[in-house]
Amino acid sequence: MDNRRERNKTATGRLFEVDMFHPEDAEGIVRIFRSVYGDGYPIKIFYDPKALTDANENGDYYSIVARNPDGCVIGVHHLYRSAPHRSLYEWGVGLVLGDYRGKGVSGAIGRHVAGVVIPDRGMDAVFGESVCNHVHTQKMCA
């Protein structure tokens, strides 16, 4: 299984790296969820660093993160099991910190997911749902 990292620049020239989840990323993912949703996001695993780490270790979740040069998580997408078939994953729950939105972070994560993560893990199928109030995810799904 290849764990390739991709270095990228935002539209304004800020560097960031896209990579698979590391346990030290869990707190950063919690921070992003709190910055966007407060404590109101309905899937509570995103507020529990240990549960998120365990889910990544056992393959129920794959969190793909973007980190700035200081190692802070600035964006994340997830592949997760939401169906009985163990090789079928849903792609979703993507967030980017406010200061980095509109600068290509989510697109870079998406390209890494599609070009590296899905093929490297031999998933049978991946699907996603674009929610009605997120035009960006509708465009990504298209």
C-alpha cells in the first residue's frame, strides 16, 4: 500500500501537503469540525480523537488530510464504510478551515483520493452524495 504525499500550493501560493491520516492529525480534525459546526455535527466520531484514530487503524474510515507546513490539519475528506459490503466505501464529510477555502485544498484532496487512495486500497466501489446546500460538493461529484 503506497502512502504517497503530494505537495501543493493554494491559489495564493501557500504550501500544503496532502497525505493519509496519522494519529497526530486527530486533534486537528476535531478542531476543523468545531470551527465549522461547533459541537453540533451529528456524527460524533469527529469529536473523539481516539475513536477516529481507531476507525482509521481498522479500515472503517480513511481520513485524507491536507496539512500546512507547520503540520496543522487545514482540510480533510473521508472514505468510510456505510454499507454491509466491506469493500464499498462512501466518500464524504469533507471540510476545509475557513482561511483556506476557495484556494484549491479540497480539490487537491479529491485528486489524491481518486488517484492514489482508492486504487491503492483496492476498493470495489466508492460512492458519494452531494448535499443540496453545498454547491461545491455537487460540482466535485459531477
